[in-house]
Amino acid sequence: MNDEQLLRYSRHILLDEIGIEGQQRLVNAKALIVGAGGLGSPAALYLAAAGVGRITLADGDQVDLTNLQRQILHTQERIGQPKALSGKMALAHINPEVRVEAINSRLAGDALAALVADADVVLDCCDNFATRHAVNRQCVRQRTPLVSGAAIRFAGQLAVFDSRRAGAPCYSCLFPEADDVEEERCAVMGVFAPLTGIIGAMQAAEALKLIAGAGEVVLGRLWLLDGLSMDWRSVNFGQDPQCPVCASGDVK
Ligand SMILES: [Zn+2]
């Protein structure tokens, strides 16, 4: 790190749990953020501000007036622009040191596989089960840690998965893929604006801890937030021995 970086990140470096070594790991790291919406906005802002050296921000949508209530990466002036590009612009204003790659499409297939393979950590900030399961499959296959978040109405949830650890559960162990799962979308269900901020910021916190090697990342626990009472509760879960994604030796 140069002198300016040492200054910029000094409040991290002062933390014993991060220090120069942990901050250097952040500067050297690459994060993939899937979704530049309500969760992806605070997650991306914190990762960039904290100095994660390379960030790939993927989203296939354009900025819409109805996004601005919670998606704090975007601005009134950028309505109609691709969210990934709008997000890249916002991050550059906070920290020009960070190299941001904007992917203006919904990730799937080989493109997703290549990006997951290249990432040190993946943040699932998307809004649909098909992408969540596709991201999970690639994270299991590539053994890339996955920080998953969700927010709808006043309900938030967070879980971290790390397939580098033997016997670790995956997203599919917790939420098996099924054809009849009804998709709950913010577009129709509504979502409390700061709830996405709380969960997205927690995703950033867990991702930064994973990269820097600070503290403890709790695996096998789903955190649930009731935003109306501000009550947190957690549910422990283990690997599903029948999980088609992580339990068989042959990942689909
Ligand atoms: Zn699994």
C-alpha cells in the first residue's frame, strides 16, 4: 500500500483484528456482487469504501424511479441507465483506487462460472431463486465462500456458506430448489427501505471478515430479522445428506 492508502484505510489498520496484513488482503481481493439493488447497494458501497481491490458488480436491470426508495447506489439523474454502470459510477466517487467491473446482464451459465472462479468471495444480493441457486451451484463447485442475504416487507435474512470446509451446508441444503416455490418480489410485496441497508451492510461485514481473516464467520446458521420488532433470531442448520448440489460428489 502507498501512503495515501495507508491514510485512507488507517481506521481499519488501527484495528488489531485487521491491521496492515488484513487490509492488504482486502486490497488484493476480488469480490463478486450479484445484484446492484437494495442489498447490493450498501454491500458494494462498503466493500469499495473499505478498499476491496477489485469488485465485479452484475445486474441486468436499469435504474427505475421505484428503486430510489432503497437502492442507494443510484440517483435520480441515472434513471434509465444500467444499474451495474450506475453502481460503478457511485463506487468510483467514493474510492477511485478500486477497480470495478460492471456486468450489465443477469448472470448465468459460463459467464457466472468464470466470475465465481475468479472471486475470493461472492455476495448474493439478487432478487430471484433461479439466480440464487445458480450462484450457489457455482460457489459449491468452485469452493468459493458465499454470503447470502434477502429482504422482503419487514423480514430480513442472512447466511454464510463456505464450501472450502468439509461437510459444510450450502444454500440448497437450506432452501431446496423446487418448481413450486412462489417468488416474493419487492415489486409486488413491498420492502422497508432501511431493512435492505441493514442486511446488505451485514453481507459486507461478513465478506470483509472472510477476506481479512478477522473474527469469526458463523457457518450453518440462518439469521432472521423482524424489522417491525427489531428482533433477531437464528436457526442452526447442517448439510442435507440428500442435497443434490453439495452432498453428492458430482455437482450438477
Ligand atoms: Zn447443499
